[in-house]
Amino acid sequence: MGDNYFCSARFLTRPFAGSENPMNREANPVVLPENSYAAPEEKSSCADAGLVQLNDEESRAGLLIINADDWGLDRGTTDRIFQPALRKTVSSVSAMVFMEDSERAAAMARESRVDAGLHLNLTTPFSASNCPARLAERQQEITACLRRNSVSRVVFHPRLVRSFQYVVEAQLEEFRRLFAAAPERIDGHHHMHLCSNVVFGGLLPPGVFVRRNFSFLPGEKSPWNRFYRKIVDSALAKRHRMADYLFSLPPLAPHSRLERIFSLANAYTVEVETHPARSDEYAFLMGDEILRLTESVKVARGYAIHSTLNPRTSGRS
């Protein structure tokens, strides 16, 4: 559910294994403006499944994407996400497959035109009754490795190459079955799509949109941490497109934090990750404060990427 695990992706001769506060989840340094917002724009989300095409006006301005993770994890989580999606305070969702509510959630997304991408799961046991036993075993093998320590996400594991290939491809195929289309964007449960075996094994289909590392304020991370994550994002940019910045919705206080993050959408594509299953985030998405904060910010209709910025250079220090 949460992203309480540090996951980067590359085996280095001297791997970075710096300390990580699981509640401080931003990466990619950025200086946030103190104020100012984009011009007013009608807010809309819950578009057709798949990526949303931008019109000429949208492609010349920034966008705010509020993406809800864990769609299909279980019935309660799906229902919690669905309410802000209907309210259009969530732009898109990341869908899990082989979970107990995956079938129903996929049907809901297709019927209600909720924009869904694949939420690649390498760390939470599959709970659907149709999950093959072999797939569950391979996933457990990967989970044990990735959760061993923070360096495990960094190191490439040759003996697990086939397991990673099998587990990733099985989820891609199941998404195609559930949504009658291949996923056009992919992120990861606990951000494990950024581990070395996935990124440097080339397991994500080329051309799909992929979630980058978290962005952060100057001084929040060490120079080694920034350098390391920049390597990962540079590797992703060779095969995929990404948002310019990525932030976690919490912490919700002080409000000035979200004001400054949202104001970046004046000129950049900013993705904000949320987990509405958490009571505080659900209350915020269903309350009045988010409406005030997004009065002058263009909220994406589904998951849309700014077409004029270079993903290799945006979000950098």
C-alpha cells in the first residue's frame, strides 16, 4: 500500500546504500516557487482507460496529475479510490492484477472510463483465486530478495533473472486480459519497478510511460542519493517517457507545501501520488481544501504527459 521501501535500480561497483527515512519519499531536486499558479482551467479526470491525448492548448502548458495507487488491491481500497475519481480529484489510477478485487476493479474502470495503468507488484502476495501457484512462488522468491535490505533493490540478481521476467510478463499479460489492452503506463507497488532487475533487465515494454523517482527539495537528500537516482531516471528516459516531477501527496501539512508543489504545474507535468485507502488522504481528496488548491491549476484529464519537455533534463538539480 505505502511506499515505505527504498528502491533504486542499478548495480554499482560502490553501490549507494545511504540511510532513507521511509516517510520522506521525495527524490530529484527541485526548487519550488514560493507562489503563483497556472491560469484557471476546468478540472477533469476519469477518462478512457489508457493515455489521454493532449490538445494544442494543453501541450503548451503544465499539468497536474493526481494518481491513486493500489486500484484492485481489495474491495475497500478500490471503493475508496473510486469516490475521488468520480469527484474528479483523482486523475488516474494504478491497477494491481492477481489481487482479490482485480476483476471487479477492472470492470469498474472500463465501465466508468477511469484511466488505469499497471501497478507492478513484486512485494505484496497475490491474493486472487486465479493466481497460478507457480507465479505465487516466483513472486515470493523475489519478495524475499527485495525486502532483505535496501542494497537488494540496487544490486542486479542474475539467479533471479528468469523469475523477474516471468512475474513481470505474467502481470502484463493479465492486465491485457482484464482491460482488453496493453498498459500504456507502468509504476510499481513500493516503487519496485525501479529495482535493478526490472530497469536494467529491460523488462518494461519500450515506449510505455513509467513513473520516475520522487522529487525533493534541496538539502533533503545527500549528493550520492541524488546522483544515484539521477542514474536511474536517465536509464528510464532512454526507453520511456516520464513526468517532469513526482511527489507524494502526504504530508498534508503545512498547506504551503502542496501549494508550492501544485504551482509547479504552471509550466511542468507534475505527478502527485496518493493512496486514498489512508483516511487522511481520502478526507483531503473528498474535502474542500483540494478544490481551493487546484482552482488555478490545470488538473489532467486522465494520465497525460507534457509533450514539450525533455524527460532527461527535467526534474534535475
